[in-house]
Amino acid sequence: MLRKISEAARAEVDYIQLREKDLCGRELEKLAREAARVVREAGTRTVLLINSRTDVALAVGAKGVHLRSEDVTAQDGREIWARSSVRGQRAPMIGVSCHSVADVARAAAEEASFAVFAPVFEKKDAPQIVPTGLMKLREACRERIPVLALGGVTVENARLCLEAGAAGIAGIRLFQEGDVAEVVGRLRHT
């Protein structure tokens, strides 16, 4: 995993979300510390986000958090960050998972930095999950917050997401399979 994080940071992806739901707090902190070191050593503008754990993000010097739709609000996350005893920390990047246009509107109202809207397309490994589709993505992108498209996004269909108004795309499998720099290069020329 750290090798992939390093690849992604060197390829200058905008955000890396450390999403390890099965780890206990101590194990997550240890991994997050290593991930933060790897991202810093890459010397790029890549931002490391810790999934759902503002406390861990603060402890390891990450630049922000990504909140699931059922986590604390983005406003709460900002308040926790502001009240932390970590001095010199700038305002965090706060991403929020959204599964409807209403979720995106709520994320905007709560002053999230960006929303991740999913699933846009059908996912191979989860055909039972109904995709939202490009029309709903377009509608979500009308909110006053940058929206990243996630869910079944490929190099081939990424352009459709951008044409619908997405500020960018997000992916798991897209970046974990194959060479990250090659994927990023192809996406940036889409």
C-alpha cells in the first residue's frame, strides 16, 4: 500500500484518501504516519486525507479528512481541527461522501472543501448497487462545491464526468491496478 501511495504522490494526484476501515486506531495511526511521510518525501502538492478520523489526521500531520455521509458534519470536523492543540495547522481539506444531490447540497452548506459523488456508473464488483448516472452527477455539480465523480469511473468514461461538470474524478480500482503515473497521464489528457 505504501508503494502505491508513493506512486500516486509522485504522479501528483490531488488527493490520496487513506481508507482502512478494518484497522484499530493504533494501527491506523501507524500506517497514516508512514503514509504522511511517503507523501511528504514525494515533494509534490498531493494532499493526504484520512478517512473518518480527524484525530488520526491531526496526530500524523495529514492535510485533512474525508468524511463518510454518516460521520460528523464538515463543520464539526473544521471545529475539531480548529480546537486541536496542534499549532500551525492550516485549515483542513474536508471531503464528504455523497450519494444524492441533496447530500451534495448539505456538504456545500456545511462548508466541505469538496464532495465525492458516487456511484456514477455501474461497478463490476457491485452490480446490485444502482448507479446515479451522469444526469444526477450534472445536477450535483450545480451545487456551490467542487464535485469529484466516483464509482465505475474508467479512463474511457472519465471525460463524460468532466463534461457533466465534475471538478475531477476519484477512483479506487482505477488507481490501484496498473501503473498510477500512466493512468494519471491518460486522465490528464482526457
